[in-house]
Amino acid sequence: MVMHWLAELDGRRIVVDVPASSANLGAGYDCIALALALTNRIELEVKGWARGEVELVVEGEGKDEIGPDRDNRFSLGIEAVVNEIRGEVPETVGWRIEMHNEIPLARGLGSSAAATVGGLVAGNALLGEPLTTTDLLRLATQIEGHPDNAAAALLGGFVVVTTTADGIEAVRFDAPRDLRAVLFIPELRLSTADMRAALPEKVPLADAAANLGRVALGVAGFATGRYDLLRVLTVDRLHEPYREKHFPQLPRFIAAAREAGRSAPASRARARRSSRSPIRSRESPGSRRPSRPSPRTRICRVGSRSFRRVTRAPRSSAGADHPFGLAR
């Protein structure tokens, strides 16, 4: 009997650490993101003869919410890499996935992008890393629909990213070690679709021009150490004013942060507020039974480098994990 190439990896384990991220940083709608020192650790084991089944164990955030199927973002990431390199995933192959999650779901902290990037990185490591980081970002954007959270999860630090006619371009800066994000994690959940629907198809030229100037100053400030300019980045005229009806507390959070001499952009699809670092992100985690946890606050380090770490344990040497380096 001829064994499929993926079935030959039966028992192979890949472990990935992926950071949270914050995007839509104030005026930087869809183009600026920041990695945060809040991570999900995800372990993948290939089940060569599992008849396509996905066995999922979740600890921490998202427990009892993320479905054990091939439509969760981690599974989609794995299979996107396999499809890119080797064609369709055989029906006989399944996955055992263990998630140890620190990133809250649907709160603007990039949980969807973290799962997608985790799956892509794990799938790439499984196949011997044939794809570059640029390739992984392209695939992540296809799955997520936007590149910013995924770019921060892949590259770490402070990231400026956009889609051009030639592909996706991303540039990262190191974040200063003493920079902290003060996160407000509400019980309110807002879907990316609802947040997108709240935006107009056209905006006044004056609003677009104002945002362009603030984004340019904010990025220049971050690149040159002028962190006082992050305050300028917090003033947005393209998306936050239209989303206030979904999260009416937003203006009070921003005003309070500015009065404290800090910067506080909102996070994209979910209503999470940060002081001192710009934050806003969208998500579609494919959850089943959303819970309503109490509001929380947390002070979090900003990711000065990628928190991503991959280890590989060949099935022939159980317990012999060793670092599996990734091409940047």
C-alpha cells in the first residue's frame, strides 16, 4: 500500500508561540499594528490516520468556545500552507491541537490573527519551511482579509503595513523596552462585520488628509524616539467617530488617556482601549458559545521583537524538543 506523504509524518509535533496584536492604531486605520507580550501557545500533532478528524483541547481564553473542526483559524492556517506547497490535504489526515491561550477572543487583541499565523507557521515548519515570512503574510492576509494584525504577529514590534499592486509591504520598528500598553478588556463583544458595516463608503477629503498627516507624524515619532507624538496618532477621523454608537464609552476612554499624558487609540473590531500604545484590531474566531466575562484591565509589555518560537519533536524521539529556527 502506498502511504501518503503527510501520513508519513504521523505523530510529528510542532509547538508555536504567537503574540497578541493591536491594530487600527488611532489614525492608522488598516495600516499600523503593534505586537503585545500576551501569547498563545499552540501545539500541533499530525494524526496520519484520523479520517480527517480534528481533536482540539483548549485551556485558558476561548475554552468551550472554539470548535474542533477544520474551519477554526489555526486549522485553516495549516491547510493553507499544505495547499500552497503540496496540494489538497488528504482526507485521512487529521490534527490534534492543544491551545493554551492568553489572548481574549473578540476583544481587539488579534486572537484570530494569532490563530491564523500559528497555523501557518506550524504548517510551514512541518514541511521544512519552504515559505518565507512574506509568503506567510500573504496567506494570512488571504485568510484574515487584512494584513496588519498578522504582520504584527509574524514580525513583532511596531509594524507599518499596506497592500500594493506588487503585494504586501511591511516595515517594523523595535518598540522601546519601557513602553507599556494599558488594556481595558470589556465584556462587550463586537463582530468585525458589525464594525465594518458602521463605516461609510466615502469620507470627506479633509478627514482623509487629517489622518494622513497624523499617521505620518506618529510613525516618524516612533521611528525617531519622539514618543510624545503618539498623542497625535490618537486623533482619528476615519473610523472611530462612526463606531462610537457600538461602544459609546470610547470617547471617555480616549479623553481620560490624553489627560493623563498618554496615548490611547482604540482597537479595531473590538472595543479595547489602551493607554500609552495605539491599539485596535478585528477578529473572526469562529466561536460557538460566546461567554460574557467581567471587564478586566491589564498592563502589558509591547513586543520589541517577535515572540514567535517554534519547536519540533520528531515522533522517533519523544520528548526531545529542540529549537526550530524560522527565516525572517
